[in-house]
Amino acid sequence: MDVSKVKGVGPKSLQLLNKIGIYTLDDLVTHYPFRYDVLKRSNLQEALPDEKVIIDGKVESVPILLRFKAGLNKLNFRLVTASGIVGISIFNRAFMKANLTIGTNVIVIGKFDKQKNIITASDIKFGSLNNQERIESVYHCTSGLTNKNVSTYINTALLMNGKEISDYIPSYYQEKYQFSNKKTALNIVHNPPNMEKLKEAQIRLKYEELFSFMFKINYLKECHKKEKTGIDREIDRSVVEDIFTKLPFELTEDQQKAIWEIYDDLTGRPRMNRLLQGDVGSGKTIVSIIAMYLNYVSGYQSALMAPTEILATQHYNNVVELFRNISSPISIELLKGSQTKKEKQEIYEKLASGEIDIIIGTHALIQEDVHYKNLGLVVTDEQHRFGVNQRALLTGKGFMPDVLYMSATPIPRTYALTIYGDMDVSIIKQMPKGRIPIQTFLKKEEEIRDVLEMMNEELKQKHQVYVIAPLIEETENSDMTTVLALRDKMNLAFGSRYKIDIVHGKMASGAKDLIMQEFKQNNIQILISTTVIEVGVDVPNASMMVIFDAHRFGLSTLHQLRGRVGRGNIQSKCVLISNSDAKRLEIMKDTTDGFEISEEDFKLRGHGDLFGTKQSGDMCFKIASLKQDFKILMQAKKDSLEYLKDTTNEEDPLKVNLIESINHTSD
């Protein structure tokens, strides 16, 4: 049901709700509070000077409005409370005067002056503190949409027909765990009567979210097990051994193990559905290139999809360079959105006729005009950057092609096997021989001169430097360093001698790619950026990474950023600048193992930082957390598998609905 059908949602508010991702009734009622403010009644007699107090009562006098110069105004009135009458003053709330009638119940938050018996209020809310406290829901909003607006729309929607709200817990488990129905749980989560009831409702909603997620994972896994229609290939093992001898470098044991696992998948009948997970710089790309070569030897086309043009171009250059060592006439092409219509058309024709053996590109690979003669292998780089639908579209371009997903985001194995339960997982932990470990330094803000001297040393050796800030520009109440502020500082220090530029997420992708290309060609020596700098883009001459406000980032993010340097044979450095959280940041000094760091990050922050905010598509839980709710996840995994395998409930509308929603996503 469209959210515009909710009473009170007009065209303007609909636009604002859409802006924060609310399109349907389901989106609205599952727009959960991100925090709760507990308003607890204070004892005025025990209040300390300048301490915030919370008190409730009835308005006892008609408010008096005083106006001052420069648009300042003040409301004064008396309030009858449980401990007596107290004076209330609040600035710049003239609009409240009409509603503060005698006898109105209000809650006042402010500072109490005992001598004058007056509270200078910072906020006034209508209502009272039942049982001496009230729990208030606080939502993510946007400019023009207040917390009160969101709360009103949600509660209006909850008063509508309950059948419009989807419930994904089978009745058997509802009874087993004595869960309330979904509408009741939603009412409690948005309007908590007390903390105990709130916790019960949250557990019920978390279980539902994780149950439907794990049902999907288990269903896909069962489908893959049943698939016997994968491509039938015969590839002699000597082909793999021959490639090993022709490579200009020695593969690590982990790389070889992953290649043999892929070989077994490609020569087996069920189609491959494998996640190749490797730390930054561990050499995943070469593994995927060998997989594409094996697919080519068996007479099929391969497609490698990367999230950006610069990364796709880098992959293309690497593949072309590597195949120079292999004496086969392999046809490799690059397909990008920025190419001319004529260039694209030529590639489309070659793909359809089978002239191209390996195609590398961005989402341009999944456009409607693209047809393959015999697509046998799909490789997706940085798979969490693509939604389920995008990955499925590429897979659907061939008849049951094998699929290899690559990810440079290390995830603890326990969690990987659960959340990627429908895939086989290959992990590369070893680093290639000769890779020089990156030195990591912790510096305080007052040591910035030392950092600038370190940067100067690198620049004098004609090396390049990344500088990272958490924000693009200043926001209200923010003490974080910004990209724009850093540009001014770096221009003062180095602007006369070196080229400095910036890149951030609000820029158009073409502009970002252009600057990254300029940096790669050493036309820019200092690149100032947010975390938008692309995972996987190699700039071998970049030897130093400086991260301001390092405590603002998760350990996994810091590790990913650090991995942007040390891509060549230069001793590289990473400097973390922070005045706080030094103990947590020490982990970065102690290890360069991304899997060890991800374990620590998982303990400290949960799953959010491992996957990046809203990047992982099906990994974006609305109320559940992989870290905090892992026990619920494991129970949901067990229950969903039991429910899936139970043949007595095949006609259950819920089961049919769940399976249809999965098939619809994959079509």
C-alpha cells in the first residue's frame, strides 16, 4: 500500500518521506526509532545548580508574552506540580501561547533556580509523566519533516487496517515463543509504555526480520543444491598447472587453494555460487582472471562487473597484461557507460556473435541491449556494492552461468558462513611474497607539524599522499575536520610546490573518476578525500595515508583506507590523527591482518561498519544487529530451515508469499 494513502500525507510530506526511504505503509511502520529519550520526573528539592530537571504538571496561570528587541520573546506562566507551584520561563516559543491554556498538562525540561523558584525551560512537551516517567521515540528525519510529523504518520498508519501490515512469522513460532501479533509489537516499539514491554516487542520484530532473511538464505542454498543444470565442462588439471608455471610471480598457498576450489566448481555439474573473500592486496583479482581463463578454455564467455569505470579499466589493463604471458589469442574488451553509442554498438555485436571471450565493465554490462552468445561465468567485484537485482540481471544474461563474487571486506568466518549461507566461501589471508608491510603511526592533533614533515619527506621523493577527512563541509555542532578545511590547510603548507585536489561522494561519478585518473598519473600529488576513494584502485606511487579524526571511523574502514597505499614496492606509511580512543586505535598499529581487525571491529561496533552504511542491499537490517542479536539470528536460522523443509506446510500462504518474493527478486 502506497504511503500517500495514509491520512495527513500530502504531496509535500510524501516527497519528504520518500527522501528518507519511505514509500509504502510497510516502510512507514518499520521506520523504527534510532533512539529513545526517557523523561523521568526530577525531585526539585534535590536539584543541583545548572542541572537539567524534568517536571510535569498543570498550567495554573494564563501565559504572559514579553517581546524584546532583535526578535527575542519570552513566555512566563505558573505550573502546579506534585511538589508545589513553580514559575516557568521559556524563550522564543510565542507560538505555544494559544495551547498553554489553564489546566493543560505539560512536561517541562530546563534548569531550576531554587532561590527564584523558576525553571528556565529548554523544551515544553504536552502530556504528563505517567508512573513518573515517559519514553519518547526519536526518528531519523529530514529538513521540513519533524519528529512529531513522523510519529503522527506512523500512529495514523497503525490505526488503519492491520491486514495491510505484512507479518513473516509462522503461527507455530508465534505460539512457541509467545510473541504478540505484529501490529501490537509495532505499537509498543513506537509508543513504549515501559522498557520491559519495549524489549519484548523489539525481540519479536528482530526475530521476524532475521527469520525472513535466513529463510531466504536457506531457500537459495536448497535451490543451489538441487541445481543439476550447470554448464558441463571438461578441463584437464594440467591446464591449471600450466598457468601456474607461466605466471610472472608465485601464487600463495591460499590463492592456489581458491583456484582449485573454483576448478572443482567449474568442472562439477551444480553451478558455481562462490564468494572469494580476501584482504586488501591479497591477490583476489589474479584468482578471478584464472577462473575466466578456465571458462575460456571450455569455450564460454566471461563477464567481470566492477562498481566504477576506473576500477573496471584497471581490471581490463591487468587482464590484458596477464594474458600476454599466455599464448592464446583471447579477445578481451572493456564496456563503460562513458563510451560513445557507436563504440558500444560494436561491442554489443561482438558479444552477441561470440567474438569477445572476456568482457569487463560497469553496470553497462547489464543494460537491455547487451546480449551474450554463451555466457558461462559471471564475476562481480566488490559484490556488496551491487544490489541483489543488479547481480541477478547479469547472471540472467546467460543460461545458468557459474557465479564468482569477490569482496575485499574481511568478515569473521562465523558470520560469513551464516550471512552468505547460500554461497561457498573461499578465503585468501596470505599476502603475496615481497609485499612490504605498511607502517602505522598514531599522532595527536598537536603533533600535526610532525605529520606535515613526514608528508614533505614523501613528496620530496616524488611520492604521493592521500589525506582523509570524515566530512565534506562543516555542519552545525560538528567539531569534525572537513575536506574543504583540509584543502585550505594543505594549500598553505604545500600549495606552492605540489598539485592538490579533492574528491568526495557528492561529486558526479565522472568527475570523481577524472580526478582519480589524474592522481593515478601523478598529475595530482596530494588527494584530499572522504572515504569515497575507491577500494581496489591501485596507485603504486602513493606511499602515505593521513587520516584525520581517526576515532570517527570503524577499524575495518581504517584498514580499507590504509590498504590504498603499499600497492607498489615503496615502504608506505599510514598516520592516524586523533586525540581520543587511542587504545582502540592501537589495534591498527599492532596488526595488518584484516580478518583479525574485522573480528575486533565486530566486537566493538557490530556489523554496520563491516559492510558500509546502506551499501549491502539485503544486509541492511532495520531493527536487528548481527552483533547484538547473533543468538536470535542463529535461532532464526534453525527455525527457518525447519519451516522450509517441513512438507506439511507447502500450501501455507506465508510460505508461498516468502518463496514468491525471493523468486521475484531473482527473476
